[in-house]
Amino acid sequence: MPEQPRGSRPTLEAVAARAGVSRATASRVVNGGDGVRKPLVDKVLQAVEELGYIPNHAARTLVTRRTGAVAVVIAEPETRFFSDPFFSQQIRGISKELTAHDTQLVLLLVEGPGDFDRIARYLAGGHVDGALAFSLHTDDPVPAITRRAGIPAVYGGRPSWTAAPGDQAVPYVDADNRGGARLAVRYLRDAGRTRIAHIAGPADQTSAVDRLDGYRDVLLDGDPTLVAAGAFTVESGARAMTELLERHPDLDAVFAANDLMASGALRVLRERGIAVPEQVALVGFDDMDSVATETDPPLTTVGQEIEGMGRLMARLLLRALDRERTGSGEVPESVITPTTLVRRASA
């Protein structure tokens, strides 16, 4: 048997020769094709290991019609993505699940409306097998883009749009945002707080809408001027807190729709010499360690399994891809994960 030239990359022909099979048989095995008897499969795989052969990605795609890659579409600009630890935690969960299934992650960010055309071309170009999309806004065209691309998709967060007639519902993973908000506000109310304000997230995202609804569920006759709009950022939380104090200097509690806005609110309260929690109790939402445990005092917050939700999204998509490939299996269903109140020193 001829030796592989030193320093050269092992070839499929070398694998076939080492295994004692035809090149076509070796190709079917290493590229995931069917119809090869197990003893021959074992021989080819042993030759692959011995030679250190790396299958050609393009050839594998032709045989399997799968790219082995998944797009993660985040409908936020780069500055928001890198400043909000929520995204890194969710990406970590997605990456762990995809890596465990030998699948690559391709990250696509949206800097502005013009980027949707670029993303549409990429998804329709056969570069990925499916898409995960989160932080979507009401008017985002991502659902229509994935539908036109004809690829399976899973969303992070409850969709706010209505599926087109005849479209199959796309599965999503979300936390119990409304229930978590109720936990927070009930906790403040039961602690004797009577002027409970809310810093809401963007009105075009369902997580913010659900948390506002949960706040209102508990305070049925609440004063609407005790609600101020934020944008899930530290700066917007500070602005909203300033606005609320100007309207209601007597407020005694604040529920912020995420930890970043809560940290911005805490900064304003400290600057004004307002003691937390003695004068104003403060509760956030997310329980991100890099935020909630680093504030002074540490944040009482509503916890959700951010990394776990990322893993669930990837798992649902991989299940959908397997179903598409085999034509069997259950249709993936949406998942709502529980939320819990995490008590610390701010309330």
C-alpha cells in the first residue's frame, strides 16, 4: 500500500485504499450517505482515524444536503449585543447545544433596516440548515425572511405577529414573563410598599409587554403615571427613574423590567441620596450575575434560565432538522420556562 506523502493532506483515495474499498464507498461513509454495510463502515472510519482525514465540507453538503451550520439572528445592533450580558448568556447556551451535535453557529446582527436584505440573501443561499432568532421587534421581517428561505426556525420570545394563512406555527422558547412580573410586584406589595412604580421595556417587544401586564395584574387600579418607558439599557433605566421621581417623589418601590434598567435606576437613587431599600425598594428582572450581584446593594430580581433557554432553542431546531431529514418524529412545540424571585438586598 503506497504511503501518504509526508506533510500532505490525506485524500479520500488514501482512505479508500487503507480500508480496501472503492472511492465511492468511502465517500458515502465519510459524507454521511446510506447503503453501506456496517463492516465496511467500520473499516472506512478506522482508516479515517488512522490517516487523520478531514472530510471535504462541500462534498458532504452535496451528499447530505446539509451544511452543518445554523444561523443565529439577533435583531439588535452590535453596540446593544456586546453591552447586554443577556445575549452572551443565551448564545452560550445555544453554542453548547450546537457544539454537542457537531453543528456550527453563524451569528447575524442587525445594525439597521438595510441589513435585513443581506440576511435574507444569506439564509436563502443555502449556507445554513436552519435559523434561531431572538430579541425580535413587532415590525421585524425575520419571520417572513425565514419562511421565504424555506428553512426551519425557532424564535426566542413569544411572537407578536400572526402567522400567514396556511403557515405552520413556528416554535418558540420564552420565560413566564407575566408570571415573573406578578411575583415581583406581589413581593413589593406584601412588604408594605404602596407607591410601586414600573420601568417598562420597549413596547414593541413581547417580553416587555408581558412584564407590564404582570405589573398591572397585581395593581389593578394603579396610577398610569407610575409607569415610565425604558429600552432595556442602563441609560434608559436612569432616565426613566429620573422621570418617575419628578412625577412621584413619594414613590417607595420600583419594579424594573430588566436588571440593566434596574442598575440605572439604582444609580439615580444613590446620586439623590435615596436609601435602597429603606426608602425605595428595587426589583429587577433576569438575574444576570454580572449585573444583579455586582450592584450596591445587590439586586432582588426575577430569575429566568437564560442559558438554559438558549439550549432549548437549539434543541428544538435540531429536532426540527431531524424531522425534516427523516420525515418522522414529533413537531417541536413551544416551551415556556418558569421564573422565580431571587431575594437579595435591594428589596
